[in-house]
Amino acid sequence: MTFVGAILLIFSLLSLRNEKETTSSANAWGFFGHKRINRVAIFTLPPEMFGFYKEHIEYLTEHAVDPDKRRYAVKGEAECHYIDIDHYAINGQNPFEVVPKSWTKAVEKFSEDTLHAYGIVPWHIQIMKLKLQRAFESKNIDLILKYSADLGHYIGDSHVPLHTTENYNGQLTGQRGIHGLWESRLVEINAEDYDYFIGKSVYLKKPLDFTWNAVQESFAALDSVLRFEKELTQQFPEDKKYAYEQRGNMTIQTYSLDFSQEYHRMMGGMVERRMRQAILAVGSFWYTAWVDAGQPDLTKMQNIPPSAALLKEIADLDAMYQAGEVKGRDCDH
């Protein structure tokens, strides 16, 4: 990263320092984390892309959470955010040797209904990458912005250990609420201390393999995520494990600062590592889609804001999110 890029990144992060959601969210990385991932990913891009993405940094930041909002509006959206890979660990087999990486071969082996029932995030990321590539090819600014923001979200999800398991909220092991603890609470109280100088995005020769490797790394961390929380819970009285905090006009129960920070310490930097890897992955997917589209000149598309049609689509989504109920898996319950 250049000196100028580093200075811009610092000022960009400072502008987010006080940003917190006023509602409790247990979506992957929480709203705060997803926004941070997309925002910082912009600073991994090469100069040919950086100007365009930096110009639209607020859009790409704010709309990093649109896929989570669509879970309240679109049936079938929820399954795009995870894969319960442990469902396929039949008789102790390695599920990554059981499930074919190819969508076509996976459908042949398990059926499309089964794959959708247990999550499709590795394959959905490839669909979104292709959509972004097509948007670059057609020089469609609205779709470049929309698909860049969405793609960043799904890639972020694939880097979360609790998005690789049927026990996604600890509901099978008496640890209900761990989803929001790991992905939202720990990030919100520690994000300013993380190191975001992570280098430059790279071209991904095999995006599908890259995605599966990310999922496998997430799954490998799952045992520690669950075990450390259970061990720590045995050391904390109930009245010390939880606390009450004011969020906007609401008083909510959340994990205490002492419990959260000790859990964060026990995992030895895992949350920061997964976030850093997610950021670099997002930048690399954006870059790969641009290269595969023939590296169109993005300077010719600068200074053009999102269209009225895209803004209306966003407003409609926000209205459905505010009025709707989550369709599919709800990690809050």
C-alpha cells in the first residue's frame, strides 16, 4: 500500500469509528463488520480500479448489508449466506472430501434440494463474481456497484466459522447466542485495534478453489469457537457473563465486556485474522472480475452517481426489511 493510500485508509476508518447499529444483529460479522470489510477492501485495489471504488466508497460501505436485508424480503436468500458442511460428515468422513466442489457434480450426488437446504455460499459466490464480471463488461455502473457490494457480503460470510455448521447459533450445544457474540459483539468492541494494512489484492486463477479453501479454514476454526466459549462460561457466573447496554432507545441484554474480551483473548486473534482474510478476499474477487471482463477503463465511469432506479430499488428493500420477517434461517433465535 502506498503512503497516500495508507493515509486515506486511516481517514476512512476514522469516519467509521462511531458507527454502530442501534439494533442487535447476529448476521455474519454484524452490520458493522460487513461495512468495515467492504470499506477496507477498496484500499487493496490497483490504481486502475481504486479511483472508481473510492468515489463510491460510501455506497459500497452502506450497502454491504443489503444481502442481510434481503433475508427479510426474498425467500431463498438465507441459504446463500452459509453452508452446513458438517451435515455431510457422514460416519466421521471429511466433509470436504465428500462434497464435490463443482455445483454440477454436487447436484448429481446430493440433489439440488439437499444443497439448498444446507446452504450454498461457496457456489453463490461464483455466481455473484460472474454477475460482477458481466457488469464490468457492459459498463453498467449500477450493477457494478450493486454486485460489488453484494459479493463482498457473501465472501465475508464464507470466512465465518459459524456459517459452516448446523450448530450455527450454538443451539445444539447449549450455547445459544454465540453467533452474535463471535460475529458482532467481538468485532464492534475490538475493530479499532485491528491491523488493516494487509497488502494488495491478487488475481484468483481458481476462484472456486479459493472459496472452498476459505470455507475449510472457517470450519477448521469452529471447534475452538465453541470449546472456548463453553470453557469460559463455566468460569463466569451468569450475572457476570451478561450485561445491559443502551442501543438507541432500546436497552438490550448482551455479553459483558469482561466475558467478551476474555473470549476474544482465548481465541488468540482468530476474529481479526478471519476479518483480514475476508477483506483481502473481497478485493481479490473484485479485481479478478475486472480482469476477466477485459480490464475496462473505469475512469470513464467516474463522477456518475447511482441511477434513480437503483436508489428506488434500495428504498424498496429498506421498506421490506423494516416491515418483514426473516425468511429462512434466523440466527437470533
